[in-house]
Amino acid sequence: MALINFLKPKNKLEEGGRTSAPIQSDAGEPEKNCPNCHKDIPLSRLWANQLVCSCGYHFRMKARHRIGVITDKNSFCELFADISSCNPLSFPGYKDKLDTVRTASEEREAVVCGTASIGRQRCCIFAMESYFMMGSMGSAVGEKITSLFEYAVEHRLPVVGFTVSGGARMQEGLLSLMQMAKTSAAVKRHGDVGLLYAAVLTDPTTGGVTASFAMEADIILAEPGATVGFAGKRVIEQTTRQSLPKEFQTSEFVLEHGFIDKIVPRKDQRKLLAELLKMHNGGRRL
């Protein structure tokens, strides 16, 4: 039991919490403090700018909000919404944690999947939910993403994916780790029939998700300043006994070392994805 207690995550998002509440300005409008420039931003301005500060800092965005921003109006049709995690290993406290994060995130699982159109280009799309145990990948997440790629193969559709994850979900043990191979096989089958997969890495994309479907896309994009990596920076420093650069595991660092194709600010993502889908589709529109 001591080991179980030691492994209990300390991250507030994993406990079902949300980011800090907005403060109230003298004018009465709620504001949010930017962790980069440390300025207070009126929430109305922040939402109008797709949750991006004037300094360029990208706040985390909920999965359905992101899908709504990227896809054509009223085009999204959700798939596999009934798939959700249970407690296959009877891990202590896991069922209560799932109940808590489902209430806090307003989602049944850590990824939302479906079909939509982007710039009138039809595609399958998934967006991971950071407010559901930091987008950790359990058996349900792996099943939903695998099913989406299989659906895309059956219907000859490209896939657009937005990743955000702390990695594999420890409460499901090997059942979680095997999702890396399972999703990778689905991505391979999708690519083997000549279909496009474009991934957008958002903050953070780490662990088993990075080591599987996040980095297996034909085109890998990332948001500015996103953390992208496998093991954490402190873990690597403690293992190698070497200091790492301050910018290590930022999307800019990863781009410089050739692991992603382009850094794309949020305001430009919809246009670029529509262009990529149009090129892949031979210029045909719905």
C-alpha cells in the first residue's frame, strides 16, 4: 500500500481539478494571468483570440472547444462516445478518480473522436482532453483512436489529430502500455492504403503518446512553446547526470532537431490543415 500511495499523482488536473480561477479586475470583468508575460488578460479578449495571449503564449484548450475552432460549423459528428475506462486492475481509488474527472472535464474519456470537415474537406478528427487526467492514455483512449483510424480506412478518409498527454495511464498497467502498439498498428494500416495523417502536438505531448501515434503522422505540426518529449527533463538529468538546455523539449527545440515539420500558431492551424487536406484530396471539395 505504501507503493500505491507513493504512485498517486500529485497533478491537480489528474485529481479532476481545473486551472486556477480567473481573477476579478477593478472594472469587474474576469481576467486570467498569463504565466509567460505575467499580465492580466480580460477573459473576453482571451477567448476572442482563441486562448492565446498577446505575447504568444498558448493556453490549454478543451477538446471540444478546439474541434469547434478548427472544423466547419456544425460539421462535427462524434464517434465512439460510449467507450470509456473501467477499473480492470481494481487499482485503489481509480474508480473514484474517474468519477471526479468526468464531472470536472465534462467528458467520459480523455479523447474526443469523430468526423468533420475543415475548409470543406472531409476528414476524421480526434482531440485529446487535458482536463481528463492530463490526457493520459488508458485502454479506452487507445480503443477510441484505433477505432477512428479503422473507420478512416473503411471510409477512405484522412485523419487530423490534436495530442495532449502526460503519457500512459499507470492505473491500468500493461493494458495501458499495450495501447502504444495497438494505435501504432492502426496508424500503419491507415498509411498503407495511402491516406493522410496529420498531427498537431499541443502542450504537453509526452510519454507513451509521444512514443506512439503522436510522432507517427505523415505531417507533424506543433503549437509554439509546447512541451514535446518522452521522459521528463528532470528524469533525464538525474539519469544522465548532465544539465540540459533551458529550451529542451520545447516544440522549437524539437523542430530544430528535425522531429517535427512546422510550428503553427493556433490562429493559422485551420487554414493550413484545410490546405493540406485539399492537396491530399486532389483539390476536390465537398
